[in-house]
Amino acid sequence: MVEQFEIFVGFLGFWALVLFVVTVWLEMTGQSALWWALGLAAVLAAMGGLWALRRRVLRRHTDDAEQ
């Protein structure tokens, strides 16, 4: 189960990197990057939420193994 979280975090991390590069490129060329930056913020928020959920599942899994 934890491996699936890690795969999804990696997937979101890849797209966060792509969105970051596109946002920086658009800003440097003087084009509007608002929607790209908002997409990046959404991906980063999803990664943070998924990371917190992963920690909760991992903690529950280790608590069950101790009992």
C-alpha cells in the first residue's frame, strides 16, 4: 500500500517539476504564467496531502504490526 503512495508522489513530483519549468520559462519570456503557477500550486498541495496521508497509513500499519 505504501509503495502505491510513493509511486503517486513520484508521478506528481514529475509534473510539479514540469509545471515549475514551464512557469519559470513563461515568466522569463514575459508571458502570462498565472494558470501554470496555479496548476503548480494545486499539484504541490496534492503532494502535501498525499504525503500526510502516506504518513498516517504508515503509522497505522506499524501500530498494527506491534500489537
